[in-house]
Amino acid sequence: QVQLVESGGGLVQAGGSLRLSCAASGRTFRSMGWFRRTPGKERECVAAINWSGGSTYYAEFVKGRFTISRDNAKNTGSLEMNSLKPEDTAVYYCAAANLVYLGTDRWEYNYWGQGTQVTVSS
């Protein structure tokens, strides 16, 4: 069974840090990404990374604050979030696909985790 499981969400104060982890099983993926969703808003890409880690994408609103990485030996991915802001509050999802390019849109990914809640207090 192919599964993606996120962990590491929680409640933090503005300016704090949090690390999200994604454990994949069943197969490996060329492209991995992190998306977030708030009620009434479309799921948006936060960051993405290719197989080797040589190509990454960051949304403008997280550049300089978030860092995406992956460990292919463990088939895991992570998103390190620093200088968190209240507007970062959302459900964060790990996504994966066997794209030959770095996907940054939700419809490009066909495997998703269950989501983990991140809440940033003022």
C-alpha cells in the first residue's frame, strides 16, 4: 500500500520554528512537495523538491523562512519552518508524484498524506 504520513504539526508562537516530516511507504517518488490549505481557500504549494535535491521550489511567501529536504535512503521528506507567522496557520500536506519536472501545482500530484495542523499564535 502506498502511503504518505505527515507528522510534526502543532501550536507555536509567532517567530517560532517547527519541522514537519513525511514518511513514504510502498514506493519512491521523483518529486515531493508540501502544500497547505485553510478553510475556504485552495490548496497551495509551499515548497517542492526533486529526487536528488538539486532543484527546489519555494513560494514567495516562505522564501528565506522554510527549507525543504528529503532522505531517499529512508524514503522521507521534511519541511523546516522558521520565523513562523500567524498567516502560516493551515493544514499542511505532503505530496508526491513521479514527475520528470518539479511540480508546483496540486493537480500534478497524485499521492497525498492525511495532513497535519500547524497553528501559529499571535
